[in-house]
Amino acid sequence: MKSLRAAAAAALLALLAAAPAAAQAPQPLPVHVGGRAIANPDGSRTFGWPAVYIEGRFHGTAVSVSVETRDDRLQLLIDGTPKALLIQPGSASLTIAGLAPGDHVVRLEKITESQSGGSRFIGFTPAAGSIALPPAARARQIEFIGDSYTVGYGNLSHGETCTQQQVHDLTDSQQAFGPLVARALGADYRVNAFSGYGVVRNYNGTSAGQSLPLIYPRLKPDDATHVEGDRGAWQPQVIVINLGTNDWSTPLHAGEAWPDKDALAADYRAKYVAFARTVMALQPQAHLILMGSDLFFDQVERIAATLNQDARNPVVTLHFGGLDMDGCHHHLSIKDDRTEAAALQALLDQHPDYWNGAKP
């Protein structure tokens, strides 16, 4: 009896050894994150700053994306071609199949502004039999710090009058001037911008106690508990700051912190210089470009002159004006964004040394 049992056991073991191994479930792709995001313990990323993008690469014919959103609009692209627009709040999983066999880049882009909430990226998962490839980071890096002009607030509109829902639906941060010029130059980019915020004064004197310099260190604009601990791999060669429209676009009201424009100007310059020096200390290799319109360009020039007294790299300024301002609530239109991108690119073309030899 024992010999029969032993023989049966041996036969079963032989059959198990000969059986093909069970196919392993496809694993999420490694990703490259453009922009700030909170890395969660489960491998997902939570993000809220404008124009965040997440990329992965694989060899195969199909890939799925899993996300959770509150009210963001997210665009999915394969090899640079838009394939889907995710606009419904909640959890979503979408598969893009039927791709030509070969290497592909999958990219998820945040196109709306979310001043609170944001989204959570769960993962890109290729189809069974695919081969995960390492994501490709770019040698050039450029950062944009600003307000609604940098966000791309309502830039898809063809007129100034918009409801708040229309502002949300007609904002495309990926077509704002920053991402436009970054992609043209083959650079990774970050957009750390918040509509309505200034250096010392927010739009129309509202939201006292908040400012762009105050929230700048956060990985997500509405989350004060997660801040960037170190620069890590993010070491931009160029940082573009466009702050001042909200400080200067509306008259002072009774009860504000500044008795007159001269007091506001002095505070604006002092806080701007302090913020710029903080940014320069965090990224000492970076070249700063300070943008400004007629409203405050004279102040920006004075700030640059102060910074240049001891700056490691010369700080330059860029004036913007003569725009249609046909976006929502008299903001930049898509045409204006392209004009600003061209002006900024022309300035950068005059300073190829800014990239420290990094090729696009």
C-alpha cells in the first residue's frame, strides 16, 4: 500500500513539475512624474498642481490606466496622440487596445486647475505579454511659478464672460505658455501656480494670510502636511516666475495692510526678493527669468536689480503685453499663450548656456 501511495505521489509531483507555470498578472509600469505629487505607500500618486503629467513606456499592443478624480479633467495620450478625456468624478479604469506591436509611451496629463482635491493616479498596466520599459526623463528641466496666467485660466474661451463651471471646463494648463515652451525645447516641466494668489496681496485683497510663496513648498497646493523635503532629481536649469498681477490689478481697499501704493510696492519688492532668494538657494544651478506686464514691470526690474547684486547666475526680466486677453475674465487666450511661449523661447534661444550643455 505504501509503495502504491508513494508511486502516486511521485506521479503527481512529476505532473506538477511538467505543467506550465501559471501566468503572472501584469505589473504596473514604472513611471516618470512631471510636476509635484505625493507618493503614497501603495505606489499611487496624489497630485493637485496644474499641468502634472505621468508617463510610462512598454512594448506591446494595449495598456490600461486607473485613476481617481474629484473634478479634474485628465487627458490620456499614446505616443503623443490624445486617446481619451477622463471627465467623470470618481474611480475610472480605461484600456487602450489595438496598438501596433512595438514600443509605446503612455501619458496622463492634468489639464484643469484644482485648488483643492486633485486626483490620484493608481497605475498604468500593460496587457499580458507586454514588456515594461524604463520611463525616459529629459535632460532639460524648466519650472514655472505664477498665478492664473501661468495656470492657463480659461484659455480655451473665445470671450471674457464665463461662469465658474466654464472657467473649469475651458482651462487647459497643458496649452498654457509654460508647457508650450517646455515641450518645444524638449524639457521636463513643473507648473507651481495658483489662480488669484500674489506675492503679498491676492486678487482684490481677498484670502488674507495666503500667498503663492507660502504654499510654494507644498507637494499639493491644499495640503500643508506634505512639503518637498529636498530637490532630488528635480534640478531645473531655468525657473520662470510671473507674480504680481494679483498684487497690482485692483485698487487698495480700506482696511488692507498697506496705506498706499508706495507701501504696497515696498512690501511687494521685499517679499518677492526674499522668495526669489529662497528659490535660488534651493536650486542654485538655476537661471531665473522674472516676467511682468505694464502693471508691475517696473517693480520686477527693480527686484531683478536687487537680486543681481549677489546672484550666482544673472537674473533677467521679460515684459509681456499687447495681448488679446480673450480668455475667461480677461485672461490669456490660447493665442496669447502661444505668443508668450514664443517670446520666452526667443529669450532662451539667446542664452543657450542656461542649459549647461543639456540637449533636448
